Amino acid sequence: MQKFMIIGERIHCISPVIRKALEERDPEPILKRAREQIEAGAAYLDVNIGPAEKDGEEIMQWVVQLIQSECDNIPLALDTANKKAIEAGIKVYNRSKGKPIINSADAGDRIDNINLAAANDAMCIALCAKEGIPSDNDERMMYCQQMLERAMEAGMDPEDLLFDPLFLVIKGMQEKQVEVLEAIKMMSEMGLKTTGGLSNVSNGAPKELRPVLDAYTVAMAMMCGLTSAIANPCDPKLMEAVKTCDIILGNTLYADSYLEL
Amino acid sequence: MAYTKVAKKYSGKINEVTLGTGDKAITIGGRNVLPLHHFDGEVGNPPKVGLEITDIVPEDWNDALKDLYSDVIGDAAKWAKYVEDNYAPDFICLHFVGASPDGANKSVEECVEVAKQVADAITTPLVVAGSKNDEKDGELFAAVAEALQGKNILILAAKEENYKTVGAAGALAYQQKVAAESSVDINLAKQLNILMTQLGVKEEDIVMHLGSAAAGYGFEYLSSTMDRVILAALGQNDTTLQMPIITPVAFDTWGVKEAVASETDEPEWGNAEERGIHLEVATAAACLVSGADAVIVRHPKSLQTVKNFIEGLLQ
């Protein structure tokens, strides 16, 4: 098995600093977060520019080129509801360190993003949901199947799809947690790669508890076969869990200094 | 249906390390496939074979070898030159058996003098091996690294006990190459590489000495360690394990019963020199297919046979 892949989540327009930097085309705040996440162990960086209805294409091209040129062509996940912005981003994307990831398609209105990925030889996050939260795993797996078929018809390699079971908040949806883990297990047993917005699980919990909830969730999810997560690599507790699980699962060879890598 | 050739692809690649200077400098590593699997991808630099000599007359060596070298065996520099002129190994390993506190206990100064004379006598790349005493070797390697600055030698080897001295002096202060020795302990192999790089030694200045064993004497442990290291380096793209591997086959094979027992004691086993060569060649070949990028042998016939083996497989 390959090492668990962290897609760094911290370049997100929900952060006021990043939103301002994107608006004003100010490189420094964005590069700072990019470098911090790479240094902490992110293999990919998610770049969320929001809906970006007005000047999405221009923003995406600017930010893709900025991060890649300054950070040794780190591979990126392009995250926006604006399809044209994703296409524009891919046009200027450097593939030397990995394909772009489109974040994301779902089984509803955004299923065409799978075709967009296929047409551009990109990877795609496939969110197993249609409208709102799937009611059970039958529904989840039906969406998973629908998106897998759509991708195969478009000529995509299933390896290029990252299925997202949709992690749910623990505080409020505690009874759904095991179901999500079981969904990951089913997808893994089908040989599929998986990912998800891990920090969803700790939403609304006190700040000091969030790393704990995230770390234990990732450990249990990795046991079920989770292969990557969109998460905060600058959280030491989370990274400790990921690195240790990689050792226990044999994804990487043990050495006394493994946490320092 | 037509046959479609499937190549096994790996995401990782073994680093390239250069030893020596000038026309005779050699480079090892550089492949992104299993050892000698040229049909799968980039096989990198062909494995290299070195010949062992010692700083003092090696009393415990096989008599036939001592006879072969009788004119030069008392002078390491002459011996090195003789080996270079007559057998043209890819590199020469100067083994400081005389430095051992349990043996001749030559001083560091005496050893450095020998190292300088040897290095001046030859243009072939030089590998310097120690006495198995960690403390003495630490001092010896630091002094030799300084004296031979600019020769781009390989120090064999830094261990967990002395890597700071050897790494700091050898690679950082005097820009030599350093082997990290881990005695068939896969986790230590990775750990030593991490510690050396944390010390500031560049990845391309490190070679791994994963341990050695004669065929029939726990060799399967060495072989499986090499397999696991190489699969992590290539398959998991583990950059802490992508250093090329050197295996001093000579140090073990000539010490086991099959090579040592005299013909008088074991008449049915045949000629002792022949036996030693057979064991050395078999072990060296097994190391090369397991993943060694360089091997050290003692007998010139082993050198020739192993070179032919490599050429034959890479044709």
C-alpha cells in the first residue's frame, strides 16, 4: 500500500486572510500557508477559491501558477463550483509532480465534473451524495457505483477517482459515524481510493478537542482502508496518527525517527 | 493472441553516488527497477566490483592468496598498484585490519600514512574499511578523511555508535562519501540514513552497508533485508532508503569453515583456494541480484568471474 495522502486544506477562501489575498492578488499569505503545509507533510494542496462567479478563471490561473512556481510544482486540488475556473486552472497547471485533482463531483448536479476530469486527464474527488446527506449506505454505495460507471464510460482509470463517503459531524450526528466507516470499508474492498473532508467530524467541538476527534477518526478510517484525506497537516496530533497508522499498516518502513519525517 | 510485454514500473529511484576522481571515477545506483531488470526500465549504472587489500600482512588469509601477492603484500601502496595494474578492479578496498586494538593496534598516524601512500600510488577509486572497533574506527576515519581530502573516497562505514564523528568529519568537513552500516537491521538502516541526513550529510553522499553474510550462514536474512529495503525505496518511493548498497562479501566468505578448512583436514572438499573462490562468487552474485550496487571481493578470480556475470546479464 502507498503512504496515506494528505491534501492540505488551509488555502480556503473561508479564511478571511486567504479571501483578501485572493481578491487583492497578494502572494505572500497564500505562499506562507502553502509552504507551512508542504513542510508539515501535505502531498497535495487544496485550493478553494469559493464560488468565484465573477473572475474565477483569472483567480484560479493566478493562484495555480503562483503556488506551483514558488513551491516546486506541488500538485493541487482545484476546488470551486465554477467549472470554467477549474478548466482555466488546468490549462496552466504543471503536471510534473502529479495530476490535478478536481474537487469535486457528486452524483447530482456536479456529476459532469467527472467528464471534465476525464477530458483533461485529471483526477477527481467523487462525493457520494446527491442532495444533502445520504440517508444510509445503500444510497451512498449507489452514488459511488453511478459515478464509477460514469467515469469508466468516459474512459477514466478508476485509480484517478477519490471517493468521498462524506464525513459527518460527530456533535449532532454521532449515530452516523460507524456508517461512514463502513462505507469506506466497502469502497476499499472494491479496490477504490478514498478521501474526505476529515475536519467535518470535529465541527462545532471546542478547539482543544478538534485534533483529538480528527486524529482518532483518521486512525479508525485508515483501518477501514481510507487512502487520503483533505485535512490540516499543521495539526501535529493528526499527523502523528497518520504517520503511526502508516507504520502499523506497513505503508512505510519503521525507523525510530519516523515522526520527524 | 500476440504477446504483450508488461513492464513493472516503480515510483522511486536509487540515488547515484560517484566515487573517486578523474577518468577512473565510478558511479553507482541510478536505477528505477529491481537489480539487473533491464527489461523493465532504467537499470542505471552497472554494479561495480572492488578488490580487497589490507594495511598489514593479513596472516589469516588463504596461503594461495598470500603467495599470489608475495612480492607486494608487505607494502600496501605497492600492493594497491599491483592490483590496479594487473586486475583493474572498479575500486580498491583498503581494509585496516592492522588498526584493531585486539590485533596489531597500529596508531591512527601510522594508518593515515599508509592511506596516503596507497591513495598516491593509484588512480582507481578507494574504499577505506575499518577494524570493527567503533571508537578506533571513528578516529581513524576522521583522520583518513582529512588526509585524503579531494580523493572522493568511500568510508566503510559509519555505525549507530560513531556516525556523528564519521559523518561530520567524513562527509561534512572533508567531502568524502560515507557508508551507513546497519548489520542486517532494516529499521536501523532507515534510521541511520535519517540521522545522517539530519546531521547535514547530503543524500547523494551516503551509501548503505546493510550487513554481509556468507552464503549458507544466515544469508537469507541479508537477502530479505535487501529486498525489503529496495521495495520500500522503489515501490513506496521512500527517499530515506534510496541510497545505493555496497556489500563487502570478502569479509565474511573467507572466514567460514568451507573456505578456511585445509585440504588435509577435509580431503573430500578439495582445494581450499577453489572452495573460497566458489563461495565468494556465489555470495557476490546473490548479493548483486538481491540489490547490491557494489561488492567487495578478495580473490582476483572472483573479481573476474563476477565482472563477467554482470556483463553477461546486462547484455
